[in-house]
Amino acid sequence: MNLNIKSAETHRLAVQLAKETGDSITGAVTKAIRAELRKREDKQAKLARIEKILEYTSKALRGGPGSADIDALLYDEAGLPK
């Protein structure tokens, strides 16, 4: 299999990473691609968790007291704290 890098900057960065890690250029590029893919997967997993939390919170708050009800509990007719 071939991967032809036509960007001088990309080649330079791959060589630099390989030197710094002690890997071959192929190894350095493979690790960098894996790290980027893992980062994206982690981001997607985090977004999925946030969506679940939002869904749970939305269901939990549905039918609960509104802001007017809460205000009535906390403040009197003059707007002062009870």
C-alpha cells in the first residue's frame, strides 16, 4: 500500500515527529492518525453523554414548577424575599 505525501510541510512534520518519538515515519504517521481518530471518537462519545443528560433533565423538569411558581414561593407581592 502506498501513501504519497505531496506536501513539504506534512513530510517535514512527519519526519520531526518520527525523530522525536523514535518511530519510523510510517509509525509516527500511524500513531498521529490513531490519536486524531481517538480524539474524534471521544468527542462523539462526550456529545452522546451530554445528549442523554439533556434528555433526562428535560423529562425530569417537564411538568415541574415554572418560574412564576418559584417566584411566588420566594418573593412576596412587593417583590421582596419572604
